[in-house]
Amino acid sequence: MKIGIVGAGNIVEWCLDALSNIEEIHCEAMCVRESSVEKGKKLCDEYGIEKLYTDYQQMLMDTALDFIYLGIPNKLHYQYALNALEAGKHVVCEKPFTSDDTELSKLVNVAKSNNCFLFEAITNIHSPNVQIMKECLSKIGPVRFVQSNYSQLSSRYAQYLEGNVHPAFDPALAGGALYDINIYNIHLSCYLFGTPENIQYTCNKGFNGIDTSGVVVMQYPEFISVCTGAKDSASPGQVVIQGRKAA
């Protein structure tokens, strides 16, 4: 697999570190903004990437690339993914795919029409402990209650409180706790139990209306799944699944 990476932030560096351990995948190219060229050159030198683009459309014309990985701000995901799929490239996109289900439906339809793969880069549902959890569900009997918590104080939160709003806390850029951190809990619940019948979200809001922390309540036919995510405070992450037979 030959992949082109878009972006130069921390998530891209983590991606490159992971890819360096997979012989079957080679990063052929990167695409960065003009303002990030020096950082892009540094990453290319460090990871042996041959091509550096600042024009995304030019990158998509590169016939050597099979996949495009998008490690860019949330609000850009939809358009960049759409452009890649229309160019016949497979896409791995950081979470969340899009800001709403209309955009997501469009991406799915284009991917199907062009016979392209479209993946959201959510890794927790593929971890070994989650597989063990899934295998052990039958041992606890009918599920009655699920609690998931992922709360991590954002390194940008102090700046946010001072009025310096980064994309992670900007409603116009699809920031906030739900999209950025609680999405892991939601993915896990849907992976284990499927689509809920009803969903409600209650949140704490910052001065610009962004959700800094919140609770999603997912109603299933016989139980509820409560998903807690916070960027304004921290606590140990955990998942608790209660079944009728569990002691």
C-alpha cells in the first residue's frame, strides 16, 4: 500500500510512527500548508518520504498513491475526503468523518460509486481488550447498564479560558468534547450493541457555546449506555458493562 498523508500535526507524527513498523505500507508523499513547509520537510527527512506537496489537488493527481490519510482539522474532513474519493483514492480519515450525517452519506455514496475504501481512524474497537470484552458479554447475562468515560484535560483548555480559541474549541470548526473525545465511547457502544433507539446529549458549554464536556445517553431496548467525555477536566478512563448475571 502506498499512502499520501495530509497534515503535519501531532496526529500525523503518531501515524508516521505507527506506519514505520508496518512493512506493507509506505508513505510516498505528504501535503502541508505553505506555512508548514519547514515542518513538512523535517518529517519527510525523518521518515524517508520522497514527495512534499503544498497543492492538495496536485497530490491527488499522483498515480503512485493508493490511499490518502487525512490528519487535518475536523471541519476540513468532508471536503478533503470527497475530493480524494472523486479522484479514485481510498481514504483513511481521522475522526469524526464529518460534521453531520448528510455529509457522511455523500462520502459513502461516492466511495461506493468509485469502488473506494473509506475508513474512519477509530482504533479502540480493534484493540485486544475490546475483543475480549465482546467475547465475554454472554457470561454476564442480559446487559442492563453500560458506563463509558473518557475525560482528558485538553492542553489547549487554559488558552481557551483566556480567549485564545484553537480549532478543538471552535464550534465553527466542528470542535468540542463530543466530536473530539466522546466519539470513542459512542463507537465502542455501537460496535458492541448496535444502533440505539434514541440518543440524548447534555453538556457543559464554554463562553462561545462549545461543549467542553458532556454526557450522551443511548437508549437500547433493554438497557441504556451512558457515554461521558470531557476536555475541561480529567479522570481515569473506564468502561463498565453490567449484566443481570454478574455478581
